[in-house]
Amino acid sequence: MSKYFKNSYKELFSFSTEKIPFYTSIFIILLSIVFIANGLNKNIYISVLIVSSIIFLSINQNMELKRLYKNKRLLFIATLLILIPLPYLLPSEINFLSAKITDGFLTSLTLFFIGYTGLRVSLSEKYPEKASVNQGSAYTLLTCSITLVLLIIGLIVAYIFINGVGSIDFDFLTQDVSRMGAEGGVFPAIIGTILLGLGTLLTAIPLGVGTAIYLNEYSSRQSKSVLFVRTSVNVLYATPSIVFGLFGLALFVPIFGISLTTGSLILGFLVLPLIISASEEALEAVPQELRNSSLAMGATKWQTIKNVVLPSAAPGIITSIVLSFARALGETAPIMFTAVYFRGAGIPENPLDPVQALSYHLLELTKVIGYRPVETNAWGTALILLAMVLITNYIGIKIRNKYSYNK
């Protein structure tokens, strides 16, 4: 991200007492985002405004501030003091377009704009040009957004790890489920999940990449058939996963039964729009000059696609495949009643046998929490599933980087 901004903006995050108003503004922004869903407590709101007023009044970034910057700062402090009684003036609830907006939401929203205004005031004292203030504000907000996202992801992963690591041992990883999940392990579910993911890729990769190649390399972009295919792909992408499950229950189960094949076909069609869209975008990103140079040297259309276009588009295609595999690992609704059993399936001996899957196993465990001692095993199952997804993405990133480097 820093390559889009001047290096001087990265210095904003090197600590110094003169930058405390800047850090205070960032804290206000993050606090408002955290509380915007549940509503901000009035006492917290008032405390933040009072402390912010004191900080902006007592700490200067530059002891020789121009009159204009002093006026901006004083105006901002006056605004903070005026807004202190706001929570007591707002109604507890406002009806707007059939939606109920609480005073806590409005208070959090107000706090966000206060933080953003304080951010611009503190930046204007460091950068006199308005364009520099705008750019510095954008850099700061982007940094805060990335930090907040990483923090949330880290909290989720840490929470699952802390609750689930205690149940993972050798028996849990190598045994089958018993006593409705209170004992035993998830070994057949791990194998079944991997097999479903591989079956998904076997179904989706040839169809998805092949369709993307046809749409981008052979067809006319303005033809009605291509527009129809792209519209159909978008519709499939927005279709709920349970609909794919119902489709498979009606079409594939009568033919293949409740089996690994049925689940692989359903999940393959589920991730097909993702592979088509991402692969087509990757193919479009390949410069046309590479195609023209290959054709000028006497290569055929297919030789150009196979030896020039596909290697160049490989990072994007691999990314779509990895995302598809990760999504297949976590899907539950499409494989219920079509591919999986909670117990008794074991390791499938052929593609027409049913399987067990971690996502469905976790669903069944959550149904009996409170009736049987399965909560620890449920967290352990969630941790294993999360680890599989993270490992899959890591492998995909390494492969993608390898292809990008070779390109």
C-alpha cells in the first residue's frame, strides 16, 4: 500500500509526543467502528470527547503554529465541547424507511466523523497543502482498515485455537466418531473433506477454465450467446448454496445415490462461477502484444493459448482454484442429504460410497451441545477445518508466487 503514497506519510506512525493528537484521532475512529454495531455507551462517548479536547488543547505538533492552524484547532475543540451533550438530546430510537436507528448508532457515527475531523486538523498542522492532507488522511484510513481487519481475523483464529487445541490429540486425529461425538475423533471426516475438495476441483477446473478460455479467446464479446453465458454465471454466483443442494438431491442422488460423486458434482457446480469469472479476468489481463507476437512467429491459436496466454494467466487461475477448494472445504448445505453421513460412512472405498465431512460433523455436534459433552470436540473440529483452509491458501499462495516469478 505504501507504494501509492509518499514515504513521508509512513513517518506518521513513528511515535512522538507531538503526534498524540493524530494518534488520538485514529483511536476515536477505531473506537467508533468497533461500537457502531452495538451502540456506544454515553459515558464512553463523553469521556472520549473530554479527553480529546484536553489533548488537542495542550499538545501542539508545532510550537509556532500559524494563526490559521490555531483557529482550526480551537474550532475543533469548541465542536467537541458542543457535542458532549448530544447523547442526551437524541431520541432513543428513530424510524427511518421501516428501519429503527438507535441513539447508540448515531453516537458512534458522530464519533467517527469527530475522529476523521481531528485527523484532518492534526494533519493540516504537518502538511500545509490540502492535497497532502487528503492523501495523508487516505493513507491513515487505509492503514486503520487493514489493521482492524487483521485484528478481527486474529481474534477469530485465536479464539478458535484457544478453545479447540485442548481436544486435539492422536486419538482425535486417527479415530472415528463415537457416542454422538462425545468420544472418538474425526479421521474419516478429514479424509472425506479432502476427497470432496479434490472431487470438486476435478469437476470444476476443466469446465471453468475451458469456459473462460472460450469466452475470452474464441468468442465475440458482443455476441448474444456470450452475454447470456456471462449473465448465467453471475446468476449462479449469487445463487444460495442450499439451492445447489436441492438441485443435486433431485438430479444426482437418483443416479449416484448419497455418495462422494454426488457431493463432488454439486460442489463443482457451486464453485464453477468463481473459477470462470476469476480465470476470465486473469486471461483478460494478459497483454494482447504477447498473443500478436506468438501468432506472428507462426504459432497457431491453440499453441498461443497453451504456451503464452495460460502461463501468463496462471497466477490468477491458481488463485481462483485455491479459493474454490477452500470454499468447498467449508460448505455444509449442498452436501447434506446428498453426500455425507455423521457416522458410519468411514473411509469411502469407491466414488459411489458416502463420506463424512468436517463441516457437517461440526453442524451435528452443535445440535447436541448442552445435551452431550461435545463442545470441546466441536471447537477441535472447527480448528482442524480452519487449519486445512489456511494450509490450502498458503500452498496456493506459494504456487501462485512461483508462477508469477517464472512469468
